[in-house]
Amino acid sequence: MPFAPSKFPVFYGWVIVFAATLGNIFSIPGQTMGFSVFTDLLMEELKLTRVQLSLAYCLGTVASGLTLPWLGKVLDKWGERKMAVYSVVATGLILFYLAQTGPLSRALGSVLPAGIAAFLVIGVGFYMIRAAAQGVLSMTCRNAVGKWFDHQRGLALAISGVLVSFSYSLAPRGLDWLIQRYGGHEGAWIAMGIGTLLIMAPLAWLLFRDKPEDDGLLMDNGKSTNKKNRNPDMHIHREFTRSEAIKDYSFWIFNLTFSFFGLYATAVTFHILSLGKEYSVDREYILSLFFPIAVVSVITNLFFGAINARVRLKMLLLIMNLGCLSAVLGMLYLNHPIGVPAYVIGSGIGGGGFVSLSGIVFPRFYGREHLGAISGVNMSSTVIASGLGPLLYAACNDLANSYRLILIASAYIPAGLALLSLKADNPQLKYINT
């Protein structure tokens, strides 16, 4: 170890928050907004249609999602520090691969039909970057914060979420600048790969640690609220295994909510320019909506972080689902006066709720001992859903020449989950007197 966290002048958990924030920002190349500005460029470079590219994205993402439950177990075995370093290094190397998808597809096209070659090359790239960056790196960062904080977990995630949300909102324009600055998407990916290996990899090795107990520390630096006044949701009475957690009703309501948000947000982000054309919304204007969405997301994240220790999480889940419903209806009526506000506010509430609750609920409901394995199942579901989203929306647009039908179908899901969330109680409450 380069230094002892116990000797640090402030509680080292806040350094973990800083490291996790950086890690999440460096996961942008594997996130959907990290691909949104590359979509049309890849279609032109690889000579693939929107549906073909969406299918490659879907298959690569689903394949990566299927590996995440196993990778979650590896995270429990290896710890957050080692996993952070490996996933960051993998992300950097995969970005170099993505920069060569054009030449690689043309080379493989000498053996296979050009379309199949391009589909396979980009599909493998999607699989690797989604597994390494969106999957393992994001999961590791989230779990790292969850293991260092208890009643301050929501606050820690909210502080981290402020920077992450604004970084995500600025990513499309920042990536567009990299494309212009370095002469195309290949140069942009090479620049990001170099930055990831030279900046984030050393910082991951230097700053990440596994559990506070390993360094003679305690969660929240040993501070706790008065137990008489604490929400009963905040007490851990039993450590759940993965098999026990996935049999719990509440796990699936939270998991399905997170998965739907992943599906919808990914689909809309992936096809944002195409959706803008359908509703006759200017390209610059619809891209500019990412910023106010980020503002609402940050406010929601901070609000959830401030009150989560005093309320039942199922009530915050209800708010998140209502936000998702507003986001879908807002996009469905985007060219109406209330459409843009409903889409922006709803997307911000959904995004802020996702960032906050996905980091809080699993350690609070199921404990820390098997957190990686449990989070792996959730991350797998969310990643698979996020892969299906762009394909479903592209297929609907291809068949019906409109996104309207898929948007109508999408509205029913958060509406149903909002009702089901009213029964999503903390399973720890069953073991209070055992």
C-alpha cells in the first residue's frame, strides 16, 4: 500500500467517494451517451443500417450483462481496489480496439461478407466496452461507496452524483469536440484510451481501498445517528446471500425499475437525433436538453441523499417511477407545450433516483458480505435492458416509421411499477426480533 488510510487527515471514505466519482466519469465511453455522437459515424464507416447497428449494440450489451453476475462474485473475491484497476486498464485497451473497428472490419471483410464482418467487429467492441466500463467499473465504484458509508451513504452518493450527472450531460458535446479535434471518431477513441491508461489507472491503484475494517476504520468513521430516532430501514439484522436476495419481492421491484430506466434512457439517448427529427426538434436544441436534465437529476439526487435515512426507500422508488412515467409521456408529446418540461423533469427525477437508490438499496436491504454478487445480478439486468432498448426502439421506427407505438407501450411499465413499489419493504424488517 502506498499509504495508510487510517493516517489520512480526513475520513478516508471521502477519498473513496472522489475515486469512485472519477471512475464513473471514466466509464463514459461504455455508457450510452458515450456512443450517442458516434452512432451516425459508425453507420457510415461500417456501412450498417440503424437497425443493424442497434442489433449489434443489443447483442454485445446482452452478452456483457450475462457475464456480470459472475463478475460480481469475482468482485467479492478480489475486492474493489484490484477490480477498479483491472476494469480501468481493460477500458483503455478496448478503446484502442474500437478505434480500429473500421480497418478490422475491412480486413475481416476479405474472408466474410462485408456486412457480417462489420457487424461482428463492432459487436465484439460493444460487448467488451459495455462489460468493462458500464458494467464492472460502474459496479465497482458504486459498491466501493456502499462499503465505506452507512447512514451517510445517500449523502456520499449524492455528492458523487453531482459531478457524475453534469459530466454525463456534457459528454455528448465533449465527445463531439474530441471527434473534431482529433480528426474523427478513431482519434477521439485513441485520445480517450490514452487518458484512461495514463490518468485513471494509476489513480485507481493509488486511491481505491476495499473495506474500512481492513484499514482499522469503521463505516461513517464510526459515527452513527441516535438509534432511537433512526429509521428501522437502517439496521442490518442479517446478511443475505445472492440466492436469498433474488427470492425477495422488493429486490425485483427495485431491480425492474432500474432496468426499465436503463432500457428507456439508453434507447432515447441512442436515438436522440432521430427522435428529434420525428418531432421536428432542432438537433442543437434536443442535445441541449441534456443539461437541464442533469440539473434536475442533481437536485433529485441531493434530495434523495438528504432524506433517505429518514424515510422508507419504497417511497423514493415510487417518486422515481412517477418521474420515469413523466419522461416517457414528455417524449411522446415532445412537440406539445408541456412535452419538453415533462420530459426534462421526468428524466431528471428518473436519473437522479437511479443514481441514488441503486447505490443505497442493496447494502441497506441485503448487507455488505455478498454485495458484489447481489449487485452483479442487478447490474446484469440493467445492462441487458439497456441493450434491448435501442433495438426495440429502432425496430419500431423501422416497421412503423415512428417511435410512437413503443413510447406508448413504455408508459405502462413505470405506471405499473409505481403501484408495485408500495409493497417493496426492506426485508431486514422481518428479522428485527430474531
